[in-house]
Amino acid sequence: ILVGDSDQLPSVGAGNVLNDLILSEKIQYVRLNKIFRQSEQSSIVDYSHEIINGNIPDNYERSNEFYFLKRSDADSTLLTVTELCTERLKNAYGFSPLNSIQVLCPSRKKSCGSLNLNNILQDKLNPLVDKQTELVFKGFSFRQGDKVMHIKNDYDIVWETDEGECGTGVFNGDIGFIENVDV
């Protein structure tokens, strides 16, 4: 039994296994279509179904759960993402830039890729201050207070929380904060 989302972006390296199997018409499958995360009247549901069906909606209605900001070039997109993360979402909704906002990028490179966005957001949200310890490794700067994401599974790391909970394994997508930099 395979369980997954055939509409999800394909994984890097492994390919688009689930969707390819479905398209092969060689296997039986069941497609679940009941929405549980949002109400059935949700604009997110409506727009996602439009996109899945190959239609790009051109009239987005702003709602309390969704709005679309169209930008036509990388520079204005980068500026908008930076403003949303550092000011606009905080001012409009009270979101904490570090704790309540997560930026997802389809690529690592170019001006709107995760490498450049991480550097810009780090400088805006956790700027280097006098006498602050910073570790520079392979062109990346690490500072106390930085939000970080693990990008590769490591099943052997042993960890313990401040509350005494113990476990093993750090996984792709796990988020944390740098508490101390010792160089």
C-alpha cells in the first residue's frame, strides 16, 4: 500500500513515483477528495482545485485566509516577500516573523531562491550586532537566534529537550533556533 499526495511536487532525486504509478494505469488506486484542513467553503480549497485542474485563476478574491499578490519580476517579488516577513504580516495580524512565518521556495538559487532569501531575512530579522559571535561556514553565517531548518534526515542524532524529553533522529524539515555559537 502506498499513501501519498499525487498532486504534491515531486521529490528531488526519487522522481514522481506515486503520480507516475497512477498515470501508468497498471495499479488500482483510490483518490480521497474530502477536505479536512479547511472548511469546504474555503477559498484555499477552491483555488487549489482550480490549479490542480490546470486552470490558473485570474480573479483572486481576498479573504481572511487567503490572498494573492501578483508580481511580475524577481526584484519586486523579493521585496514583497521581505516586507511580508519583516513588517506587513506582523503589523496586520500580529504574526511573529520568527515563530509564525515560514517561507517556502521552489529553488535554492537566483534572487528569489532560498539561499538569497535566507541571507536577506537573516540580516533583517537577526542582524549582526557588535561583539556578537558569528560562525561562517561554507559561505553561510550562523548567529545566536537564527531560525534554522534541517535539510537531510539523520537517524542517529540523540537529542534532549529542556523538559527532559529524549529521542533519536533529526529529520528533513525539522525547525529550530541557534541558542549558542561557540567558535
